[in-house]
Amino acid sequence: MCPGATYAREVSRHLMDILSSGDAEDLIAYLVAESKIPGHKANLELIEAFARSVREFAAADTEDCRILWDLCVELACISPEDAPTDDPNELLSICGVRGVGAIGTISPECVKVALRKLAVNSEDPRWRIRDAVALGLRDLLARYQDVTLFELNGWLDSGSWLSMRAVAAGIADPNLLSDPELAEAALRLHRKILIRVYTAGERDSEAFHALRKTLGHTLSQVVAAIPSGGFEYLRQVSTLEDQDMRWIVRESLKDSQIEGRYPETVRHIRAQME
């Protein structure tokens, strides 16, 4: 049996115990023991198994959904002090965030509730938690595109660099960007984020640099999905006398997807920047 299937079986068994007894101690112990933290990567197969299993159980029964929602919120609320970066307990928070996103995909009513919780977690100081938020947004965008996009525009209006980072990372998924409407929406959202960057006075925070680094990757994904509008936007940004905006363009042009497929266009924009 492959590891993913083993994790799914074990997580499901523990979830059934919680739904019958209300006791989550065995699940928590299992998740911590199998976390693979500290390490280069957390146990991604276990996290995915948790998210899938939570969704399956929650979708099957309204009362089970309520219990599992409370469980996931409780896990997602574990503080950085109690589960710091590279501590095995961090996996509990990661699973909680992914569980919140998974339950949010069950119905349109669940989406907004899940997004309100994910908005809070998007500003977590732990990078793995922030990445879990982006994956939760990816799942919600795939399931309920319109309502999720509407709510994410509000995230950008909040002015939080880390919330903007979550939006950019969440929508710049290649599978999502294969949908022309989502690709157009991704370009609009990136434009809106980059306007905030361009007009910002404060750029020294760790949160701002986390956003800038993410944009150096995600903008290239959007351009690859919608090259006509994407490259035109890169040309516009490349003419600005702003070091952060120009850095984002240079990083985007390094992406093999666009540098390999559109070498002449990339050379032209680089020459324009010189």
C-alpha cells in the first residue's frame, strides 16, 4: 500500500474515533509523530490525506461537519508560540488550515465562512501556515470561482502584504490558470496587487519582502497562461523607475516557461529595462 493510502486509512480511522468519542488526542499524537518536521518538507502526503478525509466525512453528515469544523479551527488556531516553525506540532496548524479550506469547498455557504478564517491565517508568521492558506484558496477557487474571487478582492483592499501574498500564490496554480476566465482574473488581481506595491511607502517589513518574492514567481505563471495580456503588462511595468517593480519583472522573465517559449519577447523586455 502506498504511503498516501496508508495515511488516508489511518486519518479516517482517527476521525471516526473523534466523531464517536469526541476525543482527538490519538489523532493529534499521530499527526505529530508522522509530521516529518523538522525537515526539508513537512509530510505533504499526510496533510493531503487529512484534508481529503475531513472533506469526505464533513460532506456526508451535517453534524459531523460541525464537529470537524470545530476541530480544524481549533488546530488552525494553535499559536506560533505553541507550535513554532520547524516544531513537529506545526503540522497540527497546517492540517487545521487545510481542513478549513477543504470544508469550505462543500457548499457556497461554507466558502465565505472558510475564507474569513483563512484570512486570519494568511497573516501567520510561519511560512508553512501561509502556504497552507494558499492551497486552501486554490481548492476554493477550483470549486466556487465567483464567490471566492469576490471575497479575495476584499483581501486586497485590506492592505495586508501577507493577505495579498496568499491571493497571488493561491490563484497562480497551473491547473487553475488553464481556465481562461481564471487566468484573466489572476492577471487583474496581480495588477491590483502591484499597484499597491508601486504606491507603497513602507517596504522594509518581512511581510513586504515575502510578497515581493512570491510575485517574482506567480506573475510569470500568469504571463505563461495569458501571454498576450501578460507580456503587455510586463512591458508596462518594466518602464517604471521603481526597483521593486523592476525586480519582480526580472524574476518573472527568468521563468523557463516564458523564457523558453517566448525568447524574443523576453529579450525585448530585458533590453527595454536596460
